[in-house]
Amino acid sequence: MITDKRILEIFKQSEVLMEGHFLLTSGRHSDRYMQCAKVFQYPERAEELAEALAEKLSGPEADIVIGPAIGGILLSYEMGRRLRAKAIFAEREDGRMTLRRGFEIPAGARVLITEDVVTTGGSVREVMELVKKLGAEVIGVGAFVDRSHGKVDFGVPFASVLSLEIKSYLPEECPMCKNHVLL
């Protein structure tokens, strides 16, 4: 079982945690940003984190692992490999998550959704809607990092390798903006 100390060591070695003024996908602002994509530069580190995530996920076996583009693509692949499940990704087309590139999710399939970092859970929820619309079952959500520190509820089991509370702000409430710190 991987320790929090080892997880933080991997993130530090991979230069994942950045400080500054960031615009998040959700539209919120933050003074810290987790660029988990940097972990995937080192397959052995990504593999170690994916193994830890797989250990935390329990329940029915997944037929398909899907991640929202772009953060979830490599993690869905690595988790699919680890869980011996089909691995695909969703991407935005005309502002909505969709399946492209010939990817399919058959009705009744058991689907695990993976994401590198969850802040508000917006991208995961979009993929959940897509999966349900196709008649498949979302059996869980997995992430490397839960920035909400357990506050996000997807209505299905949710596991992360690391849970942190990293504050985010609406643009009009952002202290960095008020202090004229550029994005």
C-alpha cells in the first residue's frame, strides 16, 4: 500500500504542484494548480499511482474505463490496462462531452470514470451523463487527486490517491485578482 509520503514524493519529483494564479477548467481561480499530466512523463510513477488507485476502488468489475479529455485520457488507459478493461475517452464537441473516433459504450456496460484531478467534478459529471444516456451504468469514479478534500459527491463510489483542500475562488471573489496578480 502506497503512503501519502510516497505520493507527495512522486508529485514533487514530477513537479506536479505549481503555485501562482490559475484559471481552472471550472472557471474558478486558484493560487495552486495540480498539473498531474506531468506525472505521465514518467510511466513508472504513473503506474505506481494507478496501482494505488486500483487498490482503493472496489465493487463490480468495470467493462470500460473512460476519462474526460484531456486530463483523463492517459489515466483511463493506465487504469484499463491495470483492470483489464477497455479504455476510452470522451471529448468536447460543440461544447458537450461526446464519444468520437469510433468509441462505443454498449447499453448495460459497467463503466468506471477516471480523471487526473477533481475540483468541482464538472467534467466527470458530464461524462456520467453521457454514459447514462447510452444506457450504461457508472460503477464508480477514480482520480489521482481530489482537490475538494472529499466534498464532491458523484452518487457513486469515489476514490482518489490523494485528497487535498486547495481553495478555489469565483473570479469576482479571487484575492489574486483583487491584488492585480495576473493569470
